[in-house]
Amino acid sequence: MKTSYYAMMKYHKIEHPVSIAGKCPPWYTDKEFKTLAPKFDWWKEWESKAKEVGKDNKENNDWYTKMYHETVLSNLSVKDTLIKLHNIVGCPLDEVTLLCYESPEKFCHRHLAASWIMEWYSNASLED
């Protein structure tokens, strides 16, 4: 599984993009998987605080990470999520690219989602 951001699509073709944002850019017409999107109310709170302290503020990003895990990821099974994602995209999961807005070096929930999935893969291979 890969990650990227919408703006990259203007420069490079992404074969199997899947948006995991709450809202996509108006021009985006590919697949969406809102199950992994942040909840709007606390995302808005994080965004507002980020305007004051910067998007790289550790305290604000730690809070966001906690909220994302508590309100999104903790309610999901990685295995079931991957099955649903595969059914939406219809290709091997290693060909899927999770999309959102932020460039790679910036804090973004798609990195949290990808880490959550990769951690599961690591633990699953140890148990087999």
C-alpha cells in the first residue's frame, strides 16, 4: 500500500488511487473510502489550532493522532477494512494508493492509517 496526495495527480498518474479524506477536491472522480476519514468536528478543531500554532505543532498533532485512533481506527478491524478496501478498488492492496491533501513531509491522517495497516501486517506475519 502506498500513500500520496491529490496535487501529485496533476504531475503523475496514480494507478489505483483511493481518497480517504472526508471531502475530496471537486475535480477528483476516482474511488473514495470515507471509513478512514477523520471526523469533521475534531478535524476542524485541529485545523483551527494549526492556523495558530502551525501544522507541525507536536502537541496539536499528538491530540489529532489520539482522536484519530480513538474515534476512527479503534472502531475498525484492519482485516475487515482491507477486505472492504479491496472490494472497492478490485486490485491487490499493494497497488492501492491512499490519498489525502497534505504533501508527504506534512502531518496527515493517511500516514496514520498506513502505519496502522502496516503494523497489522507486521504482527500478522509474526503470528503465522
